[in-house]
Amino acid sequence: MIRCVRWLWLPLDAFDDWVRTPVDPRPLAFFRFWFGFLCLVNLLLLWNDLPMWLGNDGVLPPQTHLLLQDGTRFNFYMFTGYNDFTITLIRWCGLAGGLGLLAGFFPRVSACAMWLAVSSFSWRNMNILHSGDNLIRIGCFFLMFAHSGEAFTLRRWIATRRAGVRLKPFRHIPAWPQRILQLQLCVAYFVAGMWKATGVAWQSGTAVGTVLQLGEFQRFPIPDWVMTPIVSQLMTHGTLLFELGFPFLIWIPSLRMPVLLVGIVFHAGLEWTMNVQLFQWLITAYYILFLGPLFSRSTQATAIGPAATTAGPACSA
Amino acid sequence: MFSPEPRSEDIWVDILVIDRNGSQQRWPLTHMIEMPYFTRWQKERWRKYCNDHLRLDAERTLWKPFVEYWLRTLQAKGHDPVAIELTRLWRPTQLPVSAALRADVYRGPWNHFVFYRWTAPERGPR
């Protein structure tokens, strides 16, 4: 009986270890850098249109917004009310947050600033949001709790250039924010895959062929051979396989790189054919969080400081 | 996206403005395939707003403020609109899929329906 309980306890212990064992800071830091850049692009694409989307004289005036929104959420509008000055706050707070994430300058405060900016425009006009905005909100939220400023920062880069000497090795960091973001990506794929799997067009293999007829989404021209029933079927079922397989296969160390490569090819194909702005870039940014072994192979991070007592020098993905 | 079923109709929304001098101007708001590559990428939120929300009868509360926004914008540019119409256009996708049905190639007819019309209040005698 005791043996049985122990056996059942093993996976929980392993999960606990996986969440608690400190990790190489570079994947999360590189994620912060690239994610910050994408947040900035997202903001700049919105910049000129913000008064139209959010302004009191825009397409969604306060009296209409009041009819549509389902309660107050934590954002700038909670403090400012329906006020066009909030647009200025969103712009500059988002800009500061994006630059801070990019440069690794007060990354937690920067993540908080970007999260506030995105949450504010999301609340004020939810009809303009795409899935990329959700990925930004989630990413910023967990970066608020993460040690993402241990590597790839402007300060560190300048110090290296000035001193011309090797800096202190990277300190290992708490893993849990990175783990949550990794799990978030898996959940996103799995839910998308499950939802698709219930659709008749996805089951019959006609979904991709149908989507490619929608001019509202088409981006660059696609070759004629793609528009055939057999290729449509292959791509439809391939999409299901990928979205349902990714959350499981990514955890098998020997399959991790092939799965990520398939993901890159999948999203590159979508980026070419579909016009969904930054979504493909944002979701593949999360792939960086799985690149721990790649960073460790290039140069071994050495654990120093308090984390070393529990982590040891090895880095896990 | 496209879950649990992809959209079975290609759609777009356009706006027609009739000025007091009788001139008419039509803007295809979300005819994305006719836009240059960069513009259609940049205007993604515009597509989202118009095609996924404004177009729908269930979201009719958006129609009047949208037209009023256009009215203010046009008046600021010196226009004097007397009527503004919002039209939704659609055509069904077809199976089996073939190269001739590619969105940038297919030239099939569009169905259309004016779903909102705003007219300027009559001017009283001076």
C-alpha cells in the first residue's frame, strides 16, 4: 500500500521539482527581449488609430461602450474614467514598457507598464483585439514576477563593450514564471486543437481549402497546387495533429527541437498565407522559452548565489 | 481561429457617402484583397472591427456611433454628407476546392445588403 502511494507520489514530486528547480536565465531573458520588440511593433501599429478606437469621439463613444462592457477591470480607465488623456497614458506607458522590456531596463516595472497599456485598450474596445493581444497580456503579466533581467540587457552589453572583459556568470533564476508561460503555450495549442477537432470542416479535411478562399484573410499569393482537395485535406489534418501533438511532444527532450522546427514551418506558412498581423510572431516568441538546452550547450551557465544551493550547475528546459 | 468551423462566406463591408451636392463616394472598408500588402497587414484591426462586429445585426448598437464618427471626420474635411450607408457584401465559399477559387483569382458575384442608413435631418426654412 505504502509502495503504491509512493509510486503515485512520484509524478507529483517530479512536477514540483520541475517548477521549483532554478533555471538558466537566458531563455527567459531572450524571450523578454524579443517579446518587448513585438509589443513595441504592436503599439506602433495602433498608435495613430488609438483616438478612433478609444476616444470619446471615436467609433465607440462611452455611452455605447457602457452598453457592451461587462464590468470594470483593472486598467487606466478605472482611475481616469472616460477621458481622452488615457490615450496619452496608454501610448507613453506602453512605449516606456516596450523599450524597458527590449533593453532589460527595470524589466518587471516595464512588463507592468506594458500590461497596463494593453489591458486598458483591451477593455476600452474589445472589438479590435486579436489573439496576439491576449498573448501579450499573458506574457507581460508573468514577466512582472520573473527575473528576466539577468541576461541580454543593455546595461550588461555596455559593460561588456567598455570593460572588454568577461562578466560574472549568469545566476540561475526561479523557474515558475517560465514554466507557467510554457504551459500557457501548450494549453493554447491544445484548446485550439480540441475546439477545431469538433468542427465538421476540420474532420472532413476541407477547412484549410475553405479558409484559403477567404479574401479577407489572404496575404501573399499561394501556389495553385495548394488549392487542391488532397493538399487541403493534408493541411487540415496536419494542423490538427500539430496543435494536439505539440503540448505533449514538446516535453520529450529528443523531440523538442524537431517539434519546434515543425512549429516554425507551420507558423511561417500561416504568416505567408494569412493576414493576422503579429500573431504568428508572438506565438513563436514563446518557443524561445523551450530553448534552455540550446543556450546551455553554447556556454554553460554557472549557478551562483542562493539559487546554487538547490539548483546545481545544470540547466533544464 | 477558424474554430470550430471556418467562415463559409467571404465578406467585406463598405460605406457610401452622399454629399449635399449630389456627389457619391464609396469606400470599401474591408475589401482586404484589393489593398496593397502592407496596408492590409496594417489594417487588420479595422477588418476585425468591421467584419467580426460592425457587420452583424446582433451588434447593431455599433452602427450609429460608427456612422457619426465618419460624419464628424468628413465634415472636418469640408464635406457635407446628407446620407451615409453601410453595406455588407458576401459570397459563399465552394467545395471541392480548386485553384480557380483562390481569393485573389475568383471573380464570382457578391451578394449585398444595406444594413444601416443615416440621413441628415431636414433643414428648416431660413
